[in-house]
Amino acid sequence: METAEEQLIGPLLLARGTIDRSSALRADEGWLERAWSDPATRVLVIDNGHTLVRRSGDDVQAVLFTPQDAPPGQRYLLGVEDGVAYFAVAAPLPGVSTGDVNGRLTVPMTLRDTPDGEPVPAGLRQAGGLLGDRDAGLLVYAVALEAWHSTHEFCPRCGSRTEVSAGGHIRVCPKDASQHFPRVDPAVIMLIRDADDRCLLARGPQWPEGRLSILAGFVEPGESLEAAVVREVAEEVGIAVANPRYLGSQPWPFPRSLMLGFFAEAVTTTLVPDRDEIAEARWYSRQELTAALESGELRLPPPVSIARRLIETWYGGELVGDW
């Protein structure tokens, strides 16, 4: 029988989705063109990781267009649900002007105060946890594909400009015929507990004081996930851990990570932070964490992150105090 701590509390909000990715249709050019001509097809416009969303009370939905109403841009097939095809188009968001001289969008920090019913630009951090399962899955998928395409326009072998194929899921070099596929970078993220069942929280030097999370790091070539957990903790805070236990994963396309969540047990507890990586680190009991959150001394990652789910799973319930 599983204990409560072996099951994540709450959903991993960026791991949701309902559509069939329909990989067999990506190479069918005839089907892709017919689907794009179908007025029932729906299109998510993606611009530097942002799309348009519309709030109606507490409900937030992605604004989807017909192919005829969508702006021109690079197309990515996202999949099919109930006979309806879904695409993403990388293009400026319709009706939205850039917010500064560098061409960056002005994005609201929170959607709570946006006008009811008015389309507004939002990214995964603002909208990922508020969208329904279908729309959250579409947005995560589109953000990840757009980020990959924007940084892989040229062949790594010969430098030729590559061409988009397979509904946006392959780039092909016209000179040497090499094929290049979307990249995903695995990263481990781990909640470390000591023998007194305290939780280890830390912050990087680029974060303001009071903004803490759990440890994380990228998996290196030729390394297992479990070995990465042990190595990253030792490198970042100088303690030994054992018994890494996998709890769940979710995409984190900023720009291309896949976060793999673990619990692990501290064998040693004296913290020696690597100051290039960690500005501060300390152990928290549940009572200490509650007091720090209530006083405003400490803020936790938002619910859209797997870090928050791992912390709440250790804690045994939902917590307040978002970044």
C-alpha cells in the first residue's frame, strides 16, 4: 500500500492535455492541407512563448482562431481531438502591439485584474495553471515547438538554413539531407528531507531574498537520473543523499526542459553551498515553513511548477505564498 507521500498532492499543471498528437498524420501533406482548409480547425497563435487568453469570471480559455482568421506564420500540427485538428502558428498576436522599443509584449503579471472577456497576451507562468486541460496542453506544446524552431534554423553540420517538415516536428537540411528533431533537456528536481523530516530549501544568487525553492539541475551525458540527483545535491549544497525516489514529471519549456521530480533522503546535513550556484540554503520543519510563509519572510514557487507540488506533497497539504 502506498503512503500519502508517495503520491503527489494536486495535478502537475503543465503535464495536462487531451488531444491525440496524431504523429502518423505529420508526414501526410494532403491531410495537412485539407485540415488547414477546414473551417472547423482551430489555431493557437504563439508569439515568443505567449498566446491570447480570455477570462470569464474565474474561467480562463485560450483564444483559438480558424485557419482563415489566423495570421500568416510557421505552422505546427498539435494534434486532433473529436475530429477537430489543432495547429499552432508562430506569428505576432492579432490585435496586440509590442510593448517597448525592443519589440517585447506587455504581459500582465496576473490575469485576475484583466478585463472580463477581453483577449490579453499571457504565457505559461500567467495562464498555465488557469487553463483547462486541453488548452494547457496545447499551449505547452506550442511554446516548446516555437522555442526549438527559433534556435534551430540552421544545420549544425554545414550551416545551411533548414526547412520545416512533418507538420513542424522535423527540420531538414536541403544540402546534406540531415534531419533534426525537437530537443528536450532532462533535468532532475528534488526535495531533500533529513532524519527529522525537515525540508531543504534554497535560492540562487539571481533570486531576491525570500524567494526559495528546492534543488534542481540538468542530467549530464551518460548519467542516470538517480546519479544526477546525488551529484547535483552534493555540488550545490555539499551534502550526501540516498534513496532517490521518482514521483512525477512535467515539461518546463523555458526553453526546453523536462523536469523529473524526486524525493531523496539526506545522509549528511551540514550545508556548504556553492556560492556560484546557491546564495542561501536552510532546513525547514513544517512549523518553521508555515511561520515563514505567514510572516511574508518566504515565498514559494507558483502552483504551475513541479517544485511547488513536491513541497506540498512533503508538507501534506496546500500552501500559500507564491512568488
